[in-house]
Amino acid sequence: MTSLDTIISLAKRRGFIFPGSDIYGGLAGTWDYGPLGVLLKENIKREWWRAARQLPEGKTFSLDSSIISSAKVWQSSGHTDHFTDPLVECKKCKRRFRADHIESDKCQECGGELTAPRSFNMMFKTSVGAVEDESSTAYLRPETAQGIFINFKNIIDAFHPKLAFGIAQIGKAFRNEITPRNFVFRSREFEQMELEYFCDPKDADKYFSDMRDARMQWFLDLGIKKENLRFHDYAPDELAHYSKATTDIEYRFGLSKDGFSELEGVANRTDFDLKNHFVGYRWVGDDFIRSEDGFIPNVIEPSVGVDRALLAFLIDAYDEDELAGDKRAVLRLHPKLAPIKVAVFPLVSNKENVVAKAREVFDMLNSDRSSLITAWWDDIGNIGKRYRRQDEIGTPWCVTVDYQTLEDGTVTVRDRDTAKQERVAISEIAGRFIEKLS
Ligand SMILES: [Zn+2]
């Protein structure tokens, strides 16, 4: 089992993820994504959008709602009153702890006396405009879902979709976690991928079950090992008050007793959210109007954090093996997710004609019109070291330009997983990579 420390160290050393505000001593629960982290995130999000827009029935509409949102949104959604953690405070050092995480009635830092538990809201509060008073209070959204619900009628009025249909959104969300921990598994600023699928209540069970399976398949298709994933179906007494059924897709992050923790949640949220925001509205015919008749659509919600998914993909892909007696670390990422698809090396960096030819090959791959290929140039150190560097960041293919290239127009293509090399004509390499990536 890959330890989290191994991944944190690799992520920093190789430019995936850095601690937030690092040079000023850090800010707990925040992370900065470096060049490779940005590419990996982009690839995960692209695959998620693809899946969200290819739902078997009905349309999926995309949305990008505002991060700063009216206090009224969170009043109606229940977050102002219920999105809280029970906290105790040390009377001596003023530190705060989660009431359900403490082991005695004394402060674990200084031994001081603790207060009785009080509820602490996890939303980040801010104020909008020049005057700071009650009326200017706004919140950074703690989830992207409510942005979808409050735009439900706007989508209906603009597109007149029939049930069932989805509204999907990827965006940042913020939670003032008391104890952010485990790297990007639980941070204060994170990115969510949420789909709300609206349907007739009589079809909700079927869509819930389909969605649950489809989301599991998404992770499997992108290379996560089957034995590291499982469903956790909630028992009736575990369900949130608004949910009729919830299943977590759990991944073996290695952070809990049995190793498994939540990766994604799939929930039947019933009509709870629409009922809260659109009091008195019903679905009648093909419209959502003020009415006594009709019904309120139910909603099936698969919700997953980009950061948490990225962590699962990194942990799952990490491997150590031996090549010709040498130990190597390799990220066996699915080629679709790999930040860099192909690295191009001149065999030697002091022979002008070899370097020029390699530049030509690099430029050709880098300007690939399918936009599927992300190419990387490396001419530092010997070839063996360059291979190791690419293995460690998950690059599926390395192309080396050597003396033979100048004679017959072929290069060596080396495969990350098998470390096998073969000679391929320059004219054929782009097509070969594109085929494997599409
Ligand atoms: Zn204390």
C-alpha cells in the first residue's frame, strides 16, 4: 500500500501540488496546484464532463454559478442552521477541537479546561460592498449543488427541457474545516464535480441505481483497480434527513481502520432542494409553475471532489518495480489522465543536427491538431535518468531521436509500463499516440 507521505513528497518534488502560502509558513487546508497538477486536474475534469454529457436519457446542461452567494440561498438550503460541527474550546489556550474527536474533558494541547460543545458553522462568511452589516453578509459556497438548484427555473425557461435531464457543474467550494487533514483529501478550498439529475419521482429509484453503477464504471474505465473500490450503501438510520437513498463509492486511501474512505457520494435527494427554493411550485405538463397540482421533480446527485479523485488516481497509479537491476518509481496513470503524453529527447545534446531533428519532432507533436497530445522536451542528463523522470510523472511514451533518425527517419518509442522500445517512422508516431488517446 502506497503511503500518503510518498505521494505528498512526489507531488511536491515533481510539481503536481505544493502547500498553500508555502514561503510564508503555509496556510492549513490550502494547496497550490503546480504545472503537472493543473494538467492532471484538467484531464480528470474533461473525462467527467464527457461522462456527464453522455447520459443515456435526456439532456445535460452545463452551469458555472457564482462562488459568492446570497445569505438567503443558504438560509433556504438549511446550511445556515445545520451545516455545523460541534466544537469545544479550551478556556486557557483558546484552541478549538471537534467535540466528537476529543478523548478527555481536558485540552490535548495544554491540559486546560474545555467548554461545553457549541455548534460552529463551517461556511466562510464575507461581506459584499462597502458597508459591513447584516444586509451585506454573503457566503463562499460550501457546495456547488445549490447553485444548480437556484438556477433550475432559469434553465427551464431558457430551454424547456422535458424530464428527465441533468444540470452539471464543476467549481470551487469552501468549508472552514476545523481539522483539515490528509493532504488534498480534506481541505478548506476544493473543487467539486456535481451533477443534479431531475426526474419524475416514480423513476427516481431506477435512475439512482443506474447512476450508482455508471459512476463506479467511470473510475474503473480510468484505470482504478477494482479491489481498491467498493460501494457503501447507507442504512436507513445513516441517511441525511433529505435523502431517500445514498451510496458512497469508497476508495482504499489507506486513511481509515479498514483502509476505505469516501471517494464519491451518489444520493437521491428527493424534492428537498427544489421545495426549499421554489415554495409552491410544481411540475405541470412540461413546465415548472406555481400550482397546487403536479409534482416536484426528484433529483439524483452524484458528487465528487476533483482533488479527492486526483488523490485516488495518484495513489492507485503509484508503483515501484525493478528495471535491469535498477529500482524505479512509476505512475501507471491511464494515458487519458497522464499530464504529459509524450516526452521527446535528443539522444545527445551536443550534436546540432540531432538536436535540430528532435526539435522538429517535438514541434510536430506539440502542434497536434487533435489537442490530445501534450508533449514535453527534456535534454538534461543521460537517457536513463530522463526515462526515470518521465516514469515518475506517468508519461506513457518517450521518443528518442538519435543518429539513425538522421539516416532513415525513424525514432525509438519507449513504453512506460513495459519499458520496451521499438523503432517507428516519424510520420507514424502522432497517429499511433492519438489512436491510443481517443
Ligand atoms: Zn489548551
